[in-house]
Amino acid sequence: NMEGIKLVRQMWTLNQGMKEVNDKLNFAKVKEPDSNLLRFSNDGDVGLTKEGGVCCQVNKGVVMEYHILGRFSIVSANHD
């Protein structure tokens, strides 16, 4: 049935679009995390994400955002 084939193709196209939007949303959340996902320093101008991203506070007009500066990791080092 041609109508069935058209509907399956349309559903596949919509599903691909949903995946792209979801990927972009996840990328935006990592790039500019929500403040309730951060662990803050004592003065509140630096935050740390669960993934180890170090964020700084940025004021954009009346809105305050946190932008990721880079990744933070801890490794052990042996000194001889």
C-alpha cells in the first residue's frame, strides 16, 4: 500500500528530526549547564558539573549564565 509506505517514511523522517533536536538540546545543556546542576564555590562565581566541567558565571543583561571553561580531572602521580 502506497499510503502505508508514505506514512512509514514520514514517521522515520520525524523520528530523525527528533533525534537531531534531542542531540542539540543535550549539547546545549553540557555547553551552558543549568545552575541547579552545578556545585558552586563559596562565593558562587565558579561551578563544577558532574562530568567535571569547570564553569564561570557570565552576566548577559538581567540573565546570569554559567559557561564551561574546560574539564577538570584528578590523577595520581608517582614521584621517584
